[in-house]
Amino acid sequence: MQSLLPMAALAFISLVWGYSWVLNKLALDSAGPFTFSAWRMSIASLCLLLALVLTGRSLRPGRWPELLRLGLVQTTGFVGISMWALVEGSIGRTAILVFTMPFWTIAFAWPLLHEKIRDWQWLALGLALAGLTSIVQPWDIQGSLLSKGLAVASGIAWAISSVEVKRMQRRAPMDLLSLTTWQMAFGTLPLWFIASAVGEPAPAWSTGFVAILLTLAVVSTAVCWFLWMYALRHLHTGVASMGMLVIPVVALVSAHWHFGETTSPGEYIGFGLIGSALALLSWRAWVQHREMAPVVGQE
């Protein structure tokens, strides 16, 4: 059962992050993308710092140059750019383009981490690529060019940060809670600077905005980013990244439910193809865990 915990973490993250796109869109009606990101990540960082204190961990950020580099890519880059893309475009297609991340991750992990793509991963990759193509429909995509470019750039930033986490842990294992906390704290500071530099106004504070902000900061950001680091540590990078492809599916369904964003027949076909890829990944991960369990028990 313990060996399935990383997969369970991925399932939880997928549901929360998928629906979070709707909450993000609602929040961006009351704040600029970088101002909102700065507030959200600041609250999440404070929650994680409190967790460090309560669990008796050190508050000293070890290996801070690496954490700063990771924070600039994962927090400043991924979070800031994805919120900017969401302002410019629709929820569904923005989420889909951000989640080209798994393909970039696999591409970067091969030369940098020497993680070869196995036969069954090629099949899952092909199914997922066909599914994304069917949903995105690059021959007739709607939305601004800026939004599409920002969404893809955000996915690339996330992929680079995922590979960097793996590299950091291979060089010398680092406590996951400390790693998550300090990369987020370091990456939050530039968000405040950018929000000020571009002249974004203060948020339009309301009960609804505060409720959304706290939910996203605590659950979607603090808790789920820690679980993402946990999944990356215990799963093959390609498996972890491909397993996240269910998030844009949840985002598309949620966007249709809340905002009436339409779903074409091609998108429904894409859902099925991505679901097949996820089912293959989950089944292979389960088989691998079962095969490894007897070996571990004999040591």
C-alpha cells in the first residue's frame, strides 16, 4: 500500500489543480496576474514556514543558490506566466497548453537525467500527444497568440523546474518540506517586484476574493506543491509528469460547468486518448511496484 502513495498524491493533485483553474480565473477578476500570484505565493510560503517550525526543522535555507534558481523557474516563471496567460485566454485551452509540460519534461530528462523512454512510455506519450492535438486543434485554435505563447512558456518553465528538482536530489537529498518552502519563498519576491514594475493596482478586496485566495494558497499551493515534490522524488520523472495530464481535462470540464466554455467533438476524443494514456501509466506503475515489492522484502 505504501508504494502506491505517490500515485495517490498525483490523483489528489490532479483534482485540486484541475479545479483551481476556475478559482484562478475568478480571482483574476479582482487582481492583476502578478499581484494575485504574489499574494497567493506569499501566504503559501508563510504556511510552509510555519510547518517547518511546527515539525522542528531548521529555518536555514541550505544550498540557497540552488533553491533560488529553482524558485525563479518554478514559482516566478511557472506561476507568474501561467496566470498572465489565463488573463489573456480561456481556461480550457490555457490549461491544455500549459500541460505540454510532460512532453518538455521527458525531453529534458533524457539528456539531463539519463532517464530513457521505455516502450510503454512511448505508447502513452503517443496517445497523450494525439489527445492534446485533438483538443488544441492547432490548425484552427481560438484565442490570442500571446496567450498561447505564454501558456507554452509556462509549461516549459514547469518542466525545467521538475528536472532541476530531480538533479538536486541526486546531487544530495534535501528535505522535501524545506525545499518546497524556500524555493517558493525565493521565487515569490520577484513576483512582487514585477507587479510593482508593471503598475498593477491593489486587489479589489472582498469576502469571495479572500476565500478563493486562502483556498488556493493553502490547499492548491502549499499542500499540493509539497505533494508534487514528493511524487517527483518517488516516481520516474516521465511517469510523474504524464500522470498530471488529467489536470487539463478536469479544468476543461470545470470551465464548461462554470463559464459555459464549449467542448467540441475533437476535445471529447482528446479526453478519451489522454484517459487511455493515464490508464496505461497507472497500470504500468502498479505492475512495477508489485514486481519491486518481493525484491525489497528479501533484502
